Amino acid sequence: MKLILAATAATFTFGAVTAEAQTTPRTLNPPSVVQSGQWYIAPNGCSYSRTQAPGQAVQWMLIANPHHIGGRNATSACPRMLRG
């Protein structure tokens, strides 16, 4: 019985943290249009890779492990995408 109650309490705690994290705005300005490189490291240290579908605006996707460009690993504070 104690195990079930502990699991339930952990579930409710995790749910509350998740809901709070989703409502907190985490926005960054994307790099300027003149940024023509493939990678971008934002002022907060999060690293992004440039992507663009034909006829669409540029989007910057988060790089989880940017060791190849000398960046640090992504954290929960990094938005998954920046739109230009």
C-alpha cells in the first residue's frame, strides 16, 4: 500500500512540475536574416542548426549534443525551435 501511495505522490508532483514548465515562456530571438551559417549559438548557450523547407521561412532546430561545434549540451531551458 505504501508503494502505491508513493508512486501516486510522485506522479502528482511530476505532473505539477511539467505543467509549470509548459506555461513558462522560453523564447529567444532567432538570429538575424544575414546569419548564413549552418549553426547558431544563442546568447543563453543553446546551439541550433539551420533548416528551411522550399518556400518556407528559416527555422533553427535545437542540437542536443553540439560537441562538433564546441557547444554545451542542451538543457531544459533551451527552446526546441527558433523561427526566423
